[in-house]
Amino acid sequence: MAATVGRICGARLLKNYGLVTPQVLKITVCQLSTSTHGWTRNRKLLLSTLGVVGGGVGALLFALEQSVQASEGEAHPAHQPWSHNGWFQSLDHASIRRGYEVYKQVCKACHSLQYIAFRNLVGVTHSEEAAKAEAAEVMIRDGPDEQGNYFERPGKLSDYFPSPYPNENAARAANNGAYPPDLSLICSGRKGGEDYIFALLTGYMDAPAGVILREGQNYNPYFPGGAISMAQVLFNEAAEYSDGTPATASQLAKDVATFLRWCSEPELDDRRLMTIKVIGMFSMLAAIVYYFKRHKWTTMKSRKLAYKPVSKK
Ligand code: HEC
């Protein structure tokens, strides 16, 4: 590797210390060297210019990134102790189910969830019958039928969650020009993931002095820029839970954030289960391979070579 890099750059990182010729064999002795001894002036100049330019560009990028961040001045969401944090933890399915109820009763009025179908709920939050009943509650636009007309029918398991608005313009018109983003991938799409969503939903406050909000805007320190067009939607008892959990604002936010994490990564549990299996399998295989390698190489490794000097007569 070092030799190849050295050759490409012409830097000769691996130095050739000449030929050592013990009678028959010609061995080139190479040694990794970091000393600049023996570099030509041009090479030193080139490398130092590269170093200075590279460092300068890095510092500039860092400064630019910092300046942009500083101008936004948003608060960082606090890390919450999610029960699904950690490599071997699964999602809390009771919480996903409650989160779905929050989405259905509150967020669905404005946000679509276009990549999640009712069949995805089966075995995660609902039984097949219950998921069918959930699907049948919504009307889906289908068609064209034999006469070429579009029609509405009750949803089926294979249907995706319908959008609250027919298109983006209608969504903007209903929300002061702001577009409520699709929530299917929002948890992976925002820095901070579920921490951010929890902080956003529970972080509304009065705008501090000096912050001017336009009509329809609200102040939320976690939203980049602070002025968000979504009003506070989660209050105590803003939604009802079927399992009797007290529906405080923070409980609603926690559950909907867990639900949105599941929407972003429905395969999360399977992936973690697979990780456990793969780590288990590979450690067993590694042990076998190690033993087998020792077994096969034992004759080579324990071999002893001896030279018998030819006695001069
Ligand atoms: C009355 C309509 C409405 C409801 C109800 C609503 N939202 Fe929003 N939401 C919006 C609008 C509008 C925006 C866009 C805000 C902006 O860009 O300023 C938004 C933006 C968001 C964002 C994106 C913030 C970002 O970083 O871009 C998230 C996350 C979000 N909403 C989550 C939710 C959740 C979860 C619920 C349900 C508990 C919910 N919303 C309910 C209207 C709504």
C-alpha cells in the first residue's frame, strides 16, 4: 500500500537501501521511512504546498459551516433515553401503536405518510383484522372503472396511507404557504432523529424579544431559524389512547416520535435480530477457522531449519 502510494506520488515512501547480495540471493531491503532526508527540493516544495492548501481549504470549510450554524442559532435537542437505543434493543411496540393513534388523531390532518401501507401495521401494531378495520375507515380514490370514471372505495390492506391534500399547492394554500412535509422518512431525514421530533413537538414557546414572526408563524427554538409555520399541536389530552395510558403532551410526543422512527426504518427490529445472529455465527466460525488454521500450519510453524557448515578440509 505505502509502496503503491509512494510510487504514484513519486515520493518513494519505501526507500531502497540498495542491494544486499549474500552470494546467491539478491534481496532488496526496503524499509518504511518517514524521514525527508533525500527528498529533492521540488518534492518538498510540492508536498508542503499541498499541505498548506489542504489545511487552508479544510479550515475555510469548517469556518463556513460554523458561520451558517451560528446564524441559525437553533437549540440542540436533548438526548432522550429511548428504549430502542442500543444495538440489541427492539422498538417498543406498544409505544408505536400509541404513536400511530397520535398520528391518526392529530398529525394526519396535515401530514401525509406516503411510504407506509396499512399492511405494514400487521404484526407490528395491529393484528390482520384490526389493520383491515383501520384501512376500511379511510376512503381511497381508485379507478378508472369500466366507464372510465374514478371512484372512492374503502381502503384495503394493500393501500398506502392517503394524503390529506390532493397536491402540494393545496397543502401550501391551507398552511400559510408552508408545506407540511411527508412524515414517512422524517425521523431519518432530520438531524437528531426522534430526539429532534420530541424536542420540536414539546418545545414551543413565546418568541424572545427581537424575533419577528410573520402571520401564522410560531416560535420554536429547535426549528432551524426559530419561526415554524406549524402551530403547537400536542397538549395534554390532545389525543386519546386505547390502552388507557395518560395522554400527557410529552407522552404523546414520545409515542409519535417512536412511531415515526418505525416508519423511517420498519426493518429496524429485523436488522438488529440479524446483527445478533450474524455476530453469533461469525464468532463461532472465526473460532473454528482459527483452530483449523493452527491445525494446518502446525507443521510449517514448528519446523526447524538447521544448516550444517561444510567443514574446511
Ligand atoms: C395544522 C396542520 C399540522 C398538524 C396538525 C401537524 N403539522 Fe407538522 N407541520 C405543519 C406545517 C405547515 C409544517 C411546515 C413548517 C415549516 O416549514 O415552517 C410542519 C412541519 C413538521 C415537521 C418538520 C419540521 C422540520 O424540521 O422541517 C415535523 C417533524 C412535523 N411537522 C411533525 C408533526 C407531527 C408529529 C404532528 C402530529 C403530532 C404534526 N406535525 C401535526 C403542519 C401541521
